[in-house]
Amino acid sequence: MDNTQQHASPTADREMVVSRLIDEPTALVFNAWTEPKQLEHWWGPNGFTTTVHEMDVAEGGITRLVMHGPDGVDYPNKLVYTDIKAAKRLSYMHSDDGDSDNDAAAFGVTVLFEEEGHQTHVTLHALFKTAAERDRVVKEYDAVNGANQTLERLANFLKEFLPPH
């Protein structure tokens, strides 16, 4: 007899989750998320470049960056950190550079860094305010594909720029 139980998350309709196994230790992967000069090399989907203007990775700290799209459009971003466990978890509110409390498009992000031998399983979990907003972002910005491209760029950055270990 199968005694397993499955429960759907009450927020599942507002969530977007992507993950990737990266062939680097968790400390190095975590550092790529928390050091501005590294972040600028890989943040954003294919074709984007990023400029970090401010980065304070501490609870209550803020990162301000601009993603420069291949179409010439600049996308200002603000991350306000809510929970940090070094080499384990980063949680933040992600919005444009305005007031995230009053920004209907703002969303919460938790990035988990799970050690798997000499590799790191990175899971990016985004929680939107409404299911409609999640659906809009997924459709309008091709967010799932963009998030997967971003994690691929992270993996490639680490592979290319770090010395062999």
C-alpha cells in the first residue's frame, strides 16, 4: 500500500521555479551572486549586459543594477535582501528601481544553493503577488526561458573565468 501524500502548495499558481546543476562548489557559485564584478558577467538572459550601481548583500541591504537589453532598452532592477545564509540561500524582493511595496510587478525570490559533491544545485524560486502577474511575466518576458538562460550564463561564466580546481 502506498502511504505517500502529495500536497499542492497554496501559492503554486503564483510561483515560477527553475533550477540547474552547476559544476562548481557552492561557495564559488554563491560568490558569483554576491560580488558585483562577477554578477555583471552573467546576470540576465542571452544578449543582455548588466551594470551594478550599488550592492549591499546584507539583510535589508539593496542592490541596484541595470540590465541592458540587446534592443537598447535599459531595465532598472532593485533587490532588497530579506534573508541570507552564506553559500546556502539568498532571498530578496525584486522590483524595478521604485517602491517594491507599491509595485504590483514586484516579486519575491529565494535562491537555494545545495551542495552535491563538487557541484551545486541552484534553485531559483520566484513568488509573484498574483497568479495573473506571474502569467503576465512568464508570457510577456519569456521569464522561464530567460531564467534558464541566466543560470546557463552563470554556469558558463564560472567555467570560463575560474581556475581549474
